[in-house]
Amino acid sequence: MTFGRSPGGPTPKGIRQYPSPPISPGQGLPAAVSHEDKCNALRSALFQPPPPIHAEPTDLVQDHPDDLTWEPVSYAEVRRAIFAPNQHKAPGPSQINYMVLRWAWAADPVPIYLLISRCANVGYHPQIWRKTVAVALCKPKKPDYSNPRAYRLIQLEECLGKVLESVIARRLSLSYPYFSQSQLQSNLGPPDLSLGIDATPDLVRPSPAP
């Protein structure tokens, strides 16, 4: 998690500094002053554990007669996922951004294609791509910036992970006509093809193709 400027070394000349106030980790606890303590306070307050899921898990192993046929991922799909986003988007923990991925693709696309396509074909999202860098931004016009709720955490994902997600999200959006309208709108409201990943739990059972 990043909060302000990381300690270690002088600030380059001309760079503005915005020191943050001590963060209150909770009632009766001492205020967080150091960088690490502030990160821990924000993490504890803003990264709450997910609520329990009481529904029975959906069977995704057995074949069903109305399943859509899975086609192997193509070079064009992976290339589009790499070259479509802005190359200057902030990278995740590895600091590998889209510009680096484009250079690597131009040098030799095979390793990247095999990595993304095989992850997609077997339905695996590597754990290392699930780690993010969380950047704390101040919400405007808050009366007390010692309150962790006065900050918003922006999570920066690994670009390779976003490439894999983009391939799957685009496939879900292109499969939209094969799903029943009632099924799609039951939890999502009006259709929005940009919600590929968020819609995944509701797209388990497609209706027959028209």
C-alpha cells in the first residue's frame, strides 16, 4: 500500500509534498504516525473481510447441454488486450506496464500468448496477479482527515492480469446475445457490456442460442 511518499532518500527538487495527518486506527488506540502504521490503519478500516456466501456453489465442472462451446484463445485476442489500453496506465507491484508488454510482444509474442491462452483455457488466474498496490487518495472536502474513511483506495493491478481479464471480459460481452434477458437483468439492471467480469456469476447458465 502506498500512502504519500515512501520513506528513504530526499524528495527530488521541485516535487510538492503533501504530508498526511496521523490516522486514527480506532477508538482507544494510539494514532498511526509512521508510514507503515498508517498503511495498516487504512488497510484495517477499508479492506473489510467479504460477507459470507450462504448460497450453494454452482457446479462448474459437469457439462450441461446449454453450455457455450469454448474456443481456444487466439493471438488476435491477446494482442488486442495488450494494445487497446493506454500504454501509460499505472502498473501493479511488478512495475511491468503496457509499454513493456508491447515491447515484449514485438520481440517475441509466443511466450505471452502461451501464458495468457493457457491460463484462459484451463480457467486459472495466477495468484501473483491477484496482488495489487493500493494508493490512498483523499476524498475532497472531508472535515477530518485523521479518519480512514476520508480516503479512497485505488488498486493498481498487474497488467498481465488485466490482459487475461480483458480477454475473458470481451468474450463474455460478445456472448451477451446468448443469455436470457431476465437472467442478465435480475441482478445487474439494464444491460451494460462493460460489466464483463462483474457479470460472471450471473452468466453461468446461458439460454439456447436464437
